Amino acid sequence: MNGKEGGHRSRGIAGWLSIISISMVMFFSQAVAQLPEFHSDRIGISAGMGVNYHTVKDIVDRINGNSITVQRVSNFKSGVEFFGAVTIPLSPDWVMKIEYSYLLASYTQSTNFGPAEFSYHVHMPTLLGQYILHEAETYNLKLGAGAGYHLASYSEKYSTVDATFTGSGIGTVLELEANTALGEHLFAHLGTQMRWDFIGELTSGAGKTPGNLATTFNFFSAGVRIGMSYYF
């Protein structure tokens, strides 16, 4: 796929994610518009999974520039993300959220030496502040932002090569979260996020870099989530 096609695809992904986010807000806002508002002081926990579209430029460039690969990969890659979080109310309008997310993705490429696999995973603990946009008896909508110190691991396996490299750095997130009641305590959790991670240079345990070239794990991502929340 050439750069122009990759750009069209990236803009298409961003457009669909924007439509999903706006639709969520409009749907739930209309659904609870007539309900009396109240402010909850309940601690909550949530967990679930989602689909994450992200671009890690240095990794994409490394795979596409590797002489053993016979295919090019696109700039954006889909990955699976798992998450768990605890929310603690700070005031009628603000909530503190402590979250752990785990992102994983991989590429399987054909080579002259057989299949090659390039994979990575990222541990993303994050502290967020959430502003309660709306809260009613059966629904809440929150806008949040935060940051954390994230850890990435990148592996490549082909022919006689089996190497793993790690890096760490600051990650930031902007999110929109909605919870709609299934019962007094149990809620369905929906969300969308955008992330900007600034993970530094990847190195092996011996201090080597992939292919002896400086390779960072800086990335941008956008994704949607679904899960369950429980408010005590």
C-alpha cells in the first residue's frame, strides 16, 4: 500500500471513530434528557476489551525496510486492548480514575526464509481526571484526560533471529466514557479513546537496538471499548 492509500485509510478510520463517538453522545443524551439529575458518590470498578487502531512509525519503517520481507505493511494497525479501572469520586463533578490497559498486536510476513513474525505489547497504567458531563438515574457520561508511565516490548522472529527489545516513556490519553444501567449497581460500559505515547528507544537486555539502528516506540492510537462497570 502506498503512502497516499495509507493516508486515505487513516483518515477513514479517524472519521469512523469520530462518528461512533458523536453517535454515542447524541443517543445517550436523548435517552436521559427527561430524567432527573443526581450526583453519585459511589466508587466504581470496570473491565472489558476493545479494538485499537494505532501507528508506530519506527516499527512500520523497520518492517517495510527489512530486506527479508516481501510485503509492505500499512501505517495503521489494529490491535486488541484489555482494560480494568477503579473510579473514585472527588466532588459532584469530578472523578479520579486509575486504569491499567494492555495493548497487543502482531504482523506475520512472508520471507525467503519462511514466515516472519513481528509483535509487540504495551503495558499502560494511567491516572485520569474525569469531568461528569451528565449523570442521571440510569446513565452517566464523562470526559477524561490523563497520563502514565508506559512499558513496551517488541519482538521479531524469523530465520535464526529471535530477539526482544523493550522501552518505556510517558503516555497521554483523552477519552469519552459512557455507562448505562443494567441494574442498581451493574452498568454497561462504552468508551472511545485517543492516545499519544512517547516511549523512548527500544533496546535489548544487552543494550542493543533493533538492527543496530535507533528505534523508538512513539505512537498515536484511537479505539473503542466495551465492558461492564459496577458501582458500589
